[in-house]
Amino acid sequence: MAQSSNSRIGQLSDQQLTQLWQQTQKEGMSESDVMKVLVQKGLSVGEVNEIKKRIISLQASSPAKFSKKNIIKDTASFMRDSTWVYEVPAIKKTTPYYGFDFFNNPNINFAPNLNMSTPANYVLGANDELTLTISGMNENTNTAVVTREGNYEIPRAGLVNVQGLTIEQAKAKIKKKLLMAYPALASGRTQLHLSLGNVRTIKVTIIGEAQSPGDYTVSSLSSFFNVLYLSGGPSDAGSLRKIELIRANKVIETIDFYQFLQKGMMNKELRLEDQDVIRFPLYHKRVSLHGEVKRPAIYELLDTETLTTLINYAGGLGDEAFKEVAKIGQVGSKERLLKDVPAADFSYYIPRNADSVVIEKISPRYANRVIINGAVYRPGNYELTDGLTVLKLIQKANGIRDEAFINRAYIKRLLPGNAERAFVAFNVKDILSGTVADIPLFREDSVVISAQDDMKDILSFTIGGNVRNPGTYQFRKGISLEDAIFMAGGFTNDAANHKVEISRLEKNKADTLANQLLNLIKVEVDANLANPSSKMLLEPLDYVFVPKLLNYQSLGSVKLRGEVLYTGNYALERRDETVQDVIKRAGGISPNASLANAQVFRNNLRVATNLFADDNTNAEKFLLLPNDSIFIPRSEPFVEVKGAVFNPQIISFNSGRFTEYISDAGGVTENGNLRRAYIQYPNGLNKKIRRFLFIRSYPKVIAGSKIIVPERNPNEKRGLSILEISTLTGTFATLISLIAVLRR
């Protein structure tokens, strides 16, 4: 089947189709499996039936090309097999129209039942296979296929034309024909049975507003609803209420599919015949129903159906529906119209096409509710009964709680006739004792009984610093410093518990602005909270701060690498520890070390500093910081010359003269800029050539140095201009004159 994915099956030649069929049979595929694969490759319903017809036609015209293994023995069964339908991709199409989703459900199987007994009203036609059984005094069995002319051949009786007869009519005609051969049929001592074997296929045409109009080849046992489902149902403009079955150019039945959807009942068992036509007409009236109904959708109504019928189609009103009125939006000649239809007219009101019916929800308001909230045992909503008062409502709520504020409570009341609320205050204690008259309640009254805590600020204190769980905690009378530290999880390891500080707001009642607003109290607290000072009581809004021990911390470490006896990471012991101190801790330098060229790195940058002078008098005390790195290089008795010289190289150190090493490297190239040359010392310091007039001062070279000669900038001018030469000449003449005067 590989080639079916590359070309449309319907475009294959007869030879190609025959080869394709033979190949599938060699692979052990059944006839039904082949059809399933074709559908999976994208064939439509019509194309599958067309392929079936072509294969049967090829088998009849060229039987030699079909072996015993791949010949189709039962062509009628092959044509009516529709199990491949389940391979059609199931596309769940959502639709607002009631009943349309029935045809979109891939789980429904509407294939005809081929195992049932032959219906008595089944009309015989060409290619039907009939089995005649005679039993009793005489016994005989005969199986034959009805010819194209409608004749059924019976041994010893000849041909009997059964075209267009039902099974019962054909049985009676055959019995009459066999009376001469079997006289006992008249007395009943011999019985005659006529049954249907393999059934023929018929062609039914779907037209009108159908999803998939066209010709369908189906089993003659298929009912009207079998073919209806295969067609995919009506299109968006199609009708489900007046589907027509046309036979011999006459409408023999009009089917209302709503009867099946609503009650599961069919008008009758409609049997199809060859060349029947099913037509989906255009809809006449559709009405949308939304809101509080059980099945909102767009429904198709007949001319005489009322609003009650529409609501019944939707399964009735919803649980929270406002049942008194239905709101109907209509399309007017120029604008939309709105109608309120009372419930009494539901059975008489006939909706129009394109009407939109909305059933609204009932109001969320309560007709008989009172509310009690606050310090009672069962706050909430209660039924407003006759004679309900404040005292009775408190009793319904199981009374007031111990923390209730009994000196004052109030009722929020909605005044009748307007949207204003009234405030009715009362004394709870007097109501409970009966010393004052009870207060009657009205609809939507809300009784509020406050708790004593509701009348106060929620007081708190804060603890911060080096405790395990710093934060703000609710203040309770009697909380001590010890309790606060315990609530915060205790001290951390680095807590300075001997310097706990309490910041307390001073409650100053003076009417003048005060300068000092806080009192600071310092307390020494034992780590185990055992000393008496930890018993100090806190006050609301206190801030307890536990500082950190000043010196209880690691200073970090530095890396020491290179020519030392013991390399590694060394922890800093003191805040003023120097490079020299760390080298000393590492056992000193190795014999090959160049201590004068020691290198220090900080934050990945090299520090240019003179750590070790020759006479140790100018040595810098470089204080180390965490993560510093120290590298002691080997003593390298060489000088490297690189850059714009003719022969960059490394030269043995034998002199401190700068120009000597430039000369050993072949001199400066044409593009070299000797004026900008500089020397890089092993300790990270750099020095460049200095100039004064025509005099150059070269830096001293030491072992391990690098001399770098950069290239000249192309835009940089060479030599001096005439003006610059004149200026320098004048300056030089002035200096000579000054020297001559000074000598006199």
C-alpha cells in the first residue's frame, strides 16, 4: 500500500489497481483491512465505494488475474461491509444547533444489523439470495439468486418472478407454484419456509442541505436512519424537522428527527429501496434559547409550536430560573425589539424565526433573611419568622461568646422604600437581662455583636538581629525578654547576647514636641536565658535587637602559589596581615625564587606594587584581603624584547641598559615607535622612556623584565615641523645665552 500515499487511488489504471490488490492479499490483509488502509490514506466515502465497484468489475472481466487467494467470493458482502467507517478521522465539530452534534459523534454505530431475521416487509430485488426450505412429509432445500429480471428458479417448478414482492408475498406465490409438486402443502403436512441469505446492495442518493451529499451504496437491509447517519446530517442551513424520503419522484414520507432525539422513537421502520432519494430541505424557523434552561441551543420549530414546546425541547427550565417571564429579542424591520412574555402565555405564544429567548436567573436577594455576625457561637444567615427579635436571634445563634463586648451592639437596617441604611444601637447586656424592651427584626437586618478584641489595637513587638527567627510577634501582657528570645528560636552562634538592646517608645503626654522619642535599654542576657536580667517584661511596640559578636567571624583566606616551601590556601589571622607574613607562614621561599618580583592579584587584576625592595627599607606593607592571590615566580635571568623590532627574542640578562637589548633584537623596525617603548617589570610595574627636548631617559632593565616596542600609528606625523624646529632653536639659543651670563 506504499504507493497509495503518493498518488490518488482513483487515478490508478486498472492494471495498477489489480497489482495493488494482489499485493495486499500477499501481505495477508483481509478485504475489510484494505478498505481501512485506503481510508487512512485519505480516501473519502464515495471513493471507497468507487474502488469496491472497480475491483468487482475487474474480477468479472479478467478472472484469470485473480487467484483463489485474492478472489472476492461474496461480492455482495464485500459491497455492504462498512467497518472501515471507523477509520474515518473523527473531527468533533461544535455546533450551536440542537441535534447536529448527534452526527458528529464518532462513537455511534448506525450500521445495519445483518444477523436479524428477514423483515416480513422486505422487498425483494435482483441479486438477493433466497433459500427455500421444504419440510414435513416432503423435504427439500433450494438456494438461488434472484436474476436481474427478478426471477427465482425452483427445481421441478421453474421460474417465479419475485421482483418487487415482499418476503411474505413471494412465499405465497412460490407456495402456489409448488402445490402441483407438493400437494401436502395445501393440508399443512408439508411446510414451506423462505429466508434471505446474502442481500443485495442498493444505491441511495442524498441531496439538499446535507453535510456530504451524493450517492451511497449500502446494504438493502439498511434503514433510513443508517443512511442518514452516513451522510453526516444536515448542513448549517439544513432542516431536521422535515427530511423527505423520495421514491419514484414522489415524497412517500416526511421524517421529524426531533421525535427520535427527544423520545428515542422513530415514525416507522423505513426500508430503503434502490434509487431512493433522501432530501434535506432548508430550515424554515429557528429560535435560540439561552439562560437558565437545561440544554441551551438553537432549536428548529414547526409553524404551530409554542414557547412551551421550545422549553420542553431544552429539557425544561433550570433550577435557578425566573419562571414568571421570558425575555424575547426579535428582529424588526429596522431595529431589534424586546418582548416580555409572562408564564401564563407560554402555551399560546408562537415564536418567530430568528427570535432569541432568554430565561433569566432569579434575584440573589432573600425574601426572609436576617443576619447575625460577630461574637456569637453560630454567626450567619437565619430565617425571618413571625415575631423574630434580637433576643430570639441571639438564642438561635447559640448565645454570645465569652469575649463579646456586651455594652454596645448595633443593627444595620435597610429602610423600606429607599436604598438608605439605618443604624440601630442597643445594649446586649440589657437585652439579655430583659431590662429593656426587645427589638423586633425586619427583612435583611444585620445584627453585629463585636468582640472585646475588636475594640482594641492588636499590639505587637519586634525582635531582630542575630536570632534564629527574627520578626514581629503579637504582644501579650506578661511577655518577658526571655519569652521573646524563645519565641524567636533562640540566639544564633554569633549573637552578642551580652549587648541586647531594647528600643522602647516613650509615652510622652506633653503638648510640646519632644526631642527624645525612644528609650534605649541595654541588657546582658545569658545564652541559656538563666540570669535574672532576661526576666525583664516587654511593652507594646518594643524593638529587641541582638547584635553580632564583633570579632566572631572569619577573615577569609588567600592563595599562595609559586616558589615557596608550602603552597596552599592560608586563612588570614589578622586584619593587618601582609604578604611577607603569609610567606613566612609558608616556610619562606625556595632557592630559585625571585622574591623581588612577587606578584599579587586582587579581583583578577594584577597589583603593581614594590613589595620587596633590595634594602628592605622601601618595601611596601601591602595588607591582604580575602580571596587575594600571591604568586612567587622563579628567578629568570633573561630579558624579553618584543613588539616592533626586527628580531623579537629572549636575551640573557647582562646589563641594565635599555638600548643595548633593543640593539640585540636587531633594532626598531620602520613602523616601530621607540618613543613610546616601555619596560614591564616582573613585579607588575611599568615604566616608559622619558624625554626632555632631544634627550631621552631610558628606564633601568632588571632580570625578568619585558621590553615592548609598539607600532607607530599611521596617522601620527614623523619628525618636527619648521615652526617646532624654529621654536626649539630659539629656546636652545636662549639657554646658551643664559649659561654664558651665569658663568661671568
